[in-house]
Amino acid sequence: MSLKDFAEFREEINDKILREDNRSIRRFFALDSDVYREGELSSRTKEMLGLVASMVLRCDDCITYHLLQCHAEGVSREEFFEAFSVALVGGGSIVIPHLRRAVAVLEELEGGGG
């Protein structure tokens, strides 16, 4: 799935989910959006934290989402690799397959891949 397809799918299905009359889901989605807003920590820093957490938890959809957000926030390649290092140390070798996929997405974002 291309990054464009990923973003469109995510938006379309999130819209369908949020149209349902489920207060708990709506509140969780609102909390998720709220936590990444500017605060004492910048949105940029929070997105990098989200990326690391997603890598440690091994959620490829979340990793892709946070890579897109970090890229939009201007995170440099060097900063990405420092964040990847933190994730690898925190999560151990089980993170390596997700690191590979994260680097493939990063390459695509930088125009050097698929």
C-alpha cells in the first residue's frame, strides 16, 4: 500500500468509525488527537515519542502514521535514526523487522523508494 493509499484509507475508515454513536470510541480518538497538540512538549517531540512507542509496541500502522507526522514536522533523517535507536534499545531485537519497514517508509518519504 502506498503512503497516499495508507493516509486515504486511514482517514476514510476513521470517519466511518467516528460517525457511529459510540461515546467511548469518540472520547478515545479525541484524547489521541489532543495529546499530540503543542504543550510543554512540542508536537514534533510528541510525534517522535509516538514513533518510538509504536516501534516498541510493534504496530506498523502506528509507525507509518508517526513517520508521516514526524516528516511533516520536519524531523531530519539523523533525528529519525536517533529515535530508531531509542526504540531498538527499548524494545530489543524484536523491533528489527519494524525498523526495516520504518526505514523503507522513510526512504519513500524522502523520494528514494517505492
